[in-house]
Amino acid sequence: MRYAIMSDIHGNYEALQAVIDDVDAVCVEDGVKCDAMWCLGDVVGYGPDPSACVRTIRDMCELSVAGNHDFGASGEVDLNEFSDMARDSLIWTSQQLLPHEIDFLKSRPDRTTMPMPEDITLVHGSPVVPLWEYLLTPEAAALSFISFPTRFCLVGHTHLPTIYLQASAKFNQPRVPVLTAHSRHVMEYGSDEGYDEPTTAQMQVLNNMPPCYAVTNMPHAWWLPDEAERAIINPGSVGQPRDGDSRAAYVIYDTERGFLFRRVGYWIEKTMEKMRDEGFASALIERLGQGY
Ligand SMILES: [Zn+2]
């Protein structure tokens, strides 16, 4: 089976179309069809085409989960949780969306799991704090590895293509939630309070788990971890990459060959022109060209 995995489209329709065309091109060249597309959230926010992106994801994606911007634009999350620039953009975005598009965003789950044999969890931020956590370090990833039941977990949110690996993993090891129900609620619904410290029982699980590390040289060809390894994989962002490369990023997962990290150039000037026409902040427009 083969799946295209995209995240953080952020209302950038030119980038989304370029990615969909690239999925076709790769699959035609390989002579293998793409069975489904999955979306890891943040379909809207920042970009000039929220409606077109929501409709495309709704029509084309078999699975999709909510991102913080999707819930911000649809009124599920308080806009005070966002930076000024993000909040302004979400107010504009929510005015563009039709009621049925808002309903689609609202109805997204904050995590979903593909059953065996695929054995994959999908979430926007992290399995610990699905909407909000940025997985940026192996230490943060270690907490995540005890918080999902499958071999693989797909995440977005940071806009950075990333792989975290957990060596010699036993998939059926006991999983202890790292956050209490209270602190999870605080993180999801807003407050200045941070995480609770892990409890003694949680620390024991963490101390006994196999080492976790980040892959530093991202693979340029099909890549699959060793059979004993689990992985957290971030495909990067379709519509607003932040790793210094302005091309749209996504991943193809082929259950035989593994994961393929793709970069795709798109008509970036057209997107920027639409943003200028709508009077968007220049910082938002320029970051697209810089890939940051
Ligand atoms: Zn995002």
C-alpha cells in the first residue's frame, strides 16, 4: 500500500496542487498507485486560499486530523492562544470560510490510528499534547514514544522534516500517560501553566525505555527503519516550510519501500501576490520566499 502524507498546508493552494501533481508523477514513474492521502492538520491559517485548501483536503484525504490553526479558524480554540500575526490571519481566514468548510475543520479528530498492518498514529503536534506540542528534541520525542501504541507516529506542526527513532522497541511495553488529565486540559484549552513534572512511575518507564535519537542526515531516497525500531516522522510543511528551503515538503509512505521525503517547487510568486492583494503582513509574505 502507498500513502501520501501532507501537513501544514496553511491556505497555500499553489503549494498543495504542486504536491498533489508530484504524488501523481512519482507514482506514475514507479508504476505504483497511491492508495490514499492523509493530512496531519493546519489546512488553514497564514495563507490566502483557505476555502480551496479545505475543499481539496476534504475531497482527497482519507484521513485527516485537526491542527491548532484549524481549530482556531473554526472557533474550537480561543484565538488568544495564538501570536498576534497568527490571530489576525485566523480572523481573516474564518471570514473567508463557508459554514460547511468550518464544520469540516471542527469535526476533525485530534488524533487517529490506522489499524494493523499499517500500524500508524496520526496527530498534528505530538501524541502527548496533540494540538500544541512542538516535537523539537529527542527528549521530547522520548515522552511521545511512551504515549502512542503503534510502531510509527506521524506528526506535523514544527514545519521541519524530522525523524526520531526509538531503538530495539517492544511495541507492547506499558504506556503511562506523561501528562495528567488536568495538565493535558490546561495545554489544550489554554492557561499559562506548563507541564506537570513526570511522576515516579512515568520516570521509571522513561528510564527503562530504549534510547531515542534524531536522524540528522535526512534520507534522500526510500528509507525504512530497522525492523526493531519505532519512528516518529514529520513530513515538513506543504504551505509554509521553515527549514530554509522554500519548496513544499511532504512524504510518501510505501509499506514495501518505506518513507520518501519529497520537496516540490511551486508558483510561489502567485501565492505571494494573492497575499499582497489581501493586505497580509509583509513578514508573512516574505517568509514563504525564505522558507522560514
Ligand atoms: Zn502549522
